[in-house]
Amino acid sequence: MRTNTRYYKTFNKMLWFMALLLVVIMAGCDRDHGTEVSTSATTTTTSATAGPPTVTSTTPANIATGVCINEPITATFSKPMSASTITASGTFTVKETILGTALTGTVTYDAITRIATFATSTLASGTNYTATITTAATDTAGTAMEADKVWNFTVGASICAPSVDMGLAAPFGISATAGLTVPGGISTVNGDVLLMAPSPTCGGIAAPNDGIIVNCPPFIPIINGLAYSPNYDPAGTLATIQADLNLAFLSLCAPGVPSASCSLGGGTTLAAPTTLGDLTGTLLVGKSLFYPGVYHSGTSIMVTNDLTLDAQGDSNARFVFQSDNSIGTAAGAASPGVHTRILLVNGAKASNVWWVAASSATVDTFSEFHGNVIAAVTITLNQGSTTCGRMMAGAWVGGGGAITLDRAVVSVPGNVSAPASCK
């Protein structure tokens, strides 16, 4: 009996020992498994961080047409890149697509923006080009792209417009050297108002000394901003503002009109008589559809119907329309009636559109206008017209620049009071 007791005691001890050993083994397995999970997660994260670089966007966009003849060719990368691998000969090339002739150019890389640029002066109008960045391009860790980046585009006849520096004049929705008139109903300006000498008046009444227009017969406009004038110039910058506006005009106008100081030069010639938005013809490009560039008319420019400005995916694309005379839109009816519209597509912004008149400009009834107007003389906005863009009259020193707002709305692109779509 005692023997049997000893046997069971020994057997029970063995069972307890085996159970304890099993617990230890299982705990060890759990720890090992946890380590494996943690290692796997770390590996996945590291792999994502160390993945190959890619090109996230290009200019021109792939299969773009009507590209400016002076358009820089660029590629934006997903990661910081090794500049020496991008600028090395043969990494970033541009060739004429049909013949395969390589263009001569200079390749640079901006480490801050991660943009590589191929600069050349030999793009030819009407020609299709193929740009390539090979897998020789690596990131700063030495990781190469998985495949070559290839895109192609076709060059048009226009030149790219320059960026325009409005200087201290940038916040102003309207400016006038010969006064502001509001003849019928309430008008709205989303931005500051500039009433300059020699006639800083509103409805014939001298501009106030506090920047807030309260007397402007027969109707007082709604100004979501302040009215600057010789009577209200708290920073003492009125002369500089007027000079900045004049410089912007001279940087955009065609040679010799109205001043020999015009610096941009004439762009692609628009055949006279210049009627844009004309949908009656079969050849719409150049009439109702425009790509980025500078366009010049030796006569007046009249927009009579829908006019589309296509940025082709480039949010920085710029459009300049120069007139040696006047600029205008055709009268229309209130929505849903037919009226003139300037439409912006594929990244086009009103802030990058400029209409330059050597004389005056008129935005007629119920027009939906996009772009900044800089006129040497007067600007008139008639009933129901809306503009996303500045209206600057008397921009050439010596011009008599009056502004007339007749139940119209003017908005500085990006102004806090402007419609959200006005950029």
C-alpha cells in the first residue's frame, strides 16, 4: 500500500513538471511569435519607406497639345533624389518623336521642390516630342526607379506668358485714376479699392479719409475691403501702388502700345477681326479654345460666346490676351439665358489670366468673366456681370482711368469674401 502511494506521488510530480514545462514552452512560443509579428511590421514599414522613387507629375502633361514653344520640361519626384544621377548625361532626355533626334538642353534638379528641369530653346511648333527619365535616376539612398518614366507632348505656336508681379497692387479689386461710378443698383467688390489721383472720387464725391465709402451717389457699392486714395493712405504707399500697377501693365502689353516701354512683346497673332468664343465655325482651336500662352490682336478683342481656357493639368499655366485697342464681351441675358462665359478647365486659374487693353474694356450684361483686366483707359462692367479677376483702369501713366460698376460683382482671386471657386 505504501509502495502504491509512493508511485502515485512520483507520478503526480512528473505530471506537474510536464505541465510546467509545457507552460514555459508555450510562453516561449508566444514570445517568439510576438517577435516575428513585430519584426514583420517593422519590415513592412521600412519597405514602404525605402520603396523605389516615382515621378508624380510632369510638365507638359502626357499627350498635351498646344504646348508653349518656351515651356520648361519638368518632372516632380515622390522622394528626394540624388541630383548627380539626374543631371548625368543620358538620364533625362528629350527627343523628336518621329525622327528620334535628341534635343540639346540643360538638366537641373531642385532638392527643395524635388523637381528636375530640362531647359532648351529649340522646341519647334507643331512637333511631337518624347521625354524620358531612365532608371539611372536614384533617390538619396541609392534606390533606382523601377521603370523609365516616358511622356510625350505636342508643341503649339504660342509662347508661355511670364509670371506677373502686382506688387503692392495685388489686394485691389478695382483701381481708377478718374473716379468710380455706380449708376444703377448695388455693386460688390471683394477686395480693396484704389481711387488714385487726379480724380479720386466715387460718384463725384471725394474719397473718404477713413477708407470706408459711405458717400457714392447714386448707389453705394458694397466693398469687402478698404478704399485707398490720397485722402486715405495710412502706410504712405499710394505712389508705390500706382507704380507697381504701371509696371505690371508695361510687362504685359504689346510693343509700342501705348508705350515703347512695353516689354513682353506680341504673342501668337489673332487674325482680325478678333472674335473669340465663336462657335459657328468648324475650326474651334484659336476661336473658342485656347491653351496657355500669349495672344496678340492688332485690333479689338471681342468675346461673343463660351471661351474655354485649358491649362492641360498645369495649375501654374498662364494666359495673356493683348489688344492694341479695346477688349469686350457681348451682352447677354440672365441665367439660364445665353450670355458670354469664360470657362477655365484642367487646372486653369483666373489669377493666371490677363487681359491687356491699350484703350478700354467692357464686360457687358450678365457676362461670366475670368481673368484680370489691365486697361490703359476706362473699364465698364454692366448689369449682372461677374468677374473673378481684378479690374484695373488707368494702368498706363497718362491714361484717364474711370471705372463704372452697374450692378456687377468684382472679386480678387483668393479673397476671403470671393466665391470659393474664384482662385
